[in-house]
Amino acid sequence: MAVWRLLGRHVEPVVACAQVGSAFYDTGLQMMMKERFAFPEQERQQKAMSDFYMTYNMLGKFVPIVPAIVLSKLGDRGYRKVPIVAPLVGYLVSRLLLLLVILLEWPIQAMYAATVVHGACGGFSSYWAGVMALVSVSTSEEERSVRIMRMELVYGLAGLVGSLSSGHLFQLYTVELKGGVLLVGLSVLLYFLCLAYAALVLDVSRPAGGHDRRGSAGILDRRPRDTANIALLFCGAILYDVAVGGGVEILVSFVMKEPLNWSATLIGYGNAAGFVIFITSFLGVKVFSRRLSDASMIMVGMMSFCAGIYFMAFVTSTYMYYLARSLTLFALIPMPTIRSLLSKQIKGSSYGLVLISLQLSLMMASLVYTPVYTKVYQATLDTFPGFVFTMSSIICFLAIIPICIVGCRTAHEGYERIQGN
């Protein structure tokens, strides 16, 4: 019982297990889509795949808006497990639907229903905001950036392991089992285990880190809301998410066309390369946090992604893809650090609402950039298919401006606090 009680104080097992399952699902969905859209003409295939992902992603971002708000309010009222458990139910059902699509040979469009069910349960917005809120209320201001980044590290390591193995697992099949059944079946099993752990084992009655809530959240409850900093942080986060989200969504189709034309194994390796930045970004935060402010770390991360995505525009071979990825070593630093900086501008009792508001703002922005990026990619497919990545680098550079202003404002406030003490 003591072991279960100790284990139940940590949300990391849920994050790790769910991310491995998600990596399996992503590779399975990509390969099923490639098989179902196997047209002789490459241009027709690319348009069909990008149109599918556009509709799939937009449904997944629009449907969760109302459920995520409701779940975040329940979380702020003390039901911290609800914003985590409810989305896991949606994840489980959506992964099960992909399994049925493979086994029963349903049309790939059936996955639209999967993303609707997932979104109706809160989606990733509710799930990740719930995890971040739970971490925020359990840590002090001084260690919050590192603790949130550590959670991102767990997420990334799990994704790395899942992605490296997913391509090989996809190819394992027998006469009775079709390709992808084992991979997606394991994904379903992992999400079932996550749901069971979160519902029955996870204990949120006291902070996971054992911190005195009065020592951290109590101080925040007496702090006035800094509206200007919050608005600037939202602006920077939205612009950065547009740059990252738009570019990464197109990458899914980009790597499956000539001259790359990746197989299931290479897709798994490529996804794994994306997760390596969770490790390098965590190490970056550990080093940079000793000498740089939160705002400065955010700008370092943004410049890292800006350089990498610009280079991606000119990728024509697999080794060049990995070189472009290597430039984005610190690209994960901005979003978790923005969340940490946001939590320092608000009352402790508002963590859930503000963090879900950020997630929903990013979601609303994606409803605009997803079709824009898709149509721009399709329009430039024959002339310069990497143009969308150049566009991402420009938007990323613009995102640095509001963060720079926040850095100046918080540095000034920091001097005032020292004098006051």
C-alpha cells in the first residue's frame, strides 16, 4: 500500500504511458493514410493527404472548446483529476476506432468520428492544461520552470521510445493480423492502463512534490493580476504556436512525397528525431535558468526553431532533414516557459482557467492557420514545396517581439521587488 500511495503522488506515469501510446497511434494513422491514398499521381496523393489532415486537425481543435472550459473550471474547484481522466477516455475510444478501421477495412474518413469523440472529452487541451495545473500548484516559483520542463522531458522521452519502435511494430503482422493491428492494439492497451492509473491510483489530495501550498500558491493568491504581461505572453505564444503548428502539420505530408518518400520505419525515426528536442530543451533549461531570465530562455528557444524551420524549406534528402532538426535543439523551451511565466502573473486559484484559456487560444488560432498552411502548401507544391517553412520562420521571428517586451517589464519589476525586500 505504501508503494501505491507513493506512486499515486506522481502524474509522470500517466504522461509517459499515454505518450508512448500516442506515438504508436500517430505512426499507425500516417501509414494507414498512405495506404488508403496510394494514387499513381503524387500531386493527387499529397492533396488528398493534406486535405484529410486539415479536416482531421480542425475537428480535433474546434470540438474541445466548450468541454475543455467546463473541465478546467471543475479542476480549479478542486477536482484536479477530472481534466486529466476525461480526455483519457476520449483518447482510448479514438485509438479503438483506428483499430476497427484497420480490422474491418472501414474508410479512413471514419477517423473524423474518432477525433470528434476525443474532442468532446476535452482533447489534448484539457489533458495537458490539467497536467500543467497540477504541476503548478505543487511547486514553488523558483523551481516551476524546471519542473514543468521536466514534465515535458518525460513526455518527450516517452515519445522518442514510442516513435523509434513504432515503425518496426507496424511491420509485424501475420496472415490473420493485418499490418498495423499489433501497433494500434498496443496503443489501445497503453491508454487503458493510463486511464486505470489516473482514475484509481493517482492521488491529487496533496501536491506531488510535497510542497506546502501556503508557501507557494498562497503567495500567488495575494498577487495582483498583471494584465499587460498576460496579454503579451498570449500574443507571443499564439504567434509561436502558429509557426510551429503550421510547419509541423505540413511536415507529415512533406516527408511522404518525393524526394524523401519515407517508409514506416523512417517515419518512426523521423518522429523520434522530433522528440529528441525534449531532451535537449530540458538540458537547455537546466543550464540557461542559472543565468538567464524566463523571457530570455523563451527567445533562445524561438530563435532555435526559427533557424531549423528555415533550413527545412530546402531539405531534399533524409540526412538534410536531420540536419534541420538538429538546429531546433531548444525549440521546446518557449511554450512550457511561457506557461511558467504566466503562472507567476496570476493567483494560484486561477491556474486551470488561465492555462486552459491559453490552450483554447492556441486552438482557435489553429482553426485559421491549418487551412491557410494547407492551401499554401498545395498551391506551391510544384514550384517551392518548402515555402510554408519559410513562412513559419518569419512568423516565429515576429513572436519574439512581445516576449522581448515582457522581458523588459519583468526585469524592471524584479528590481523593484528586491528593493522592497
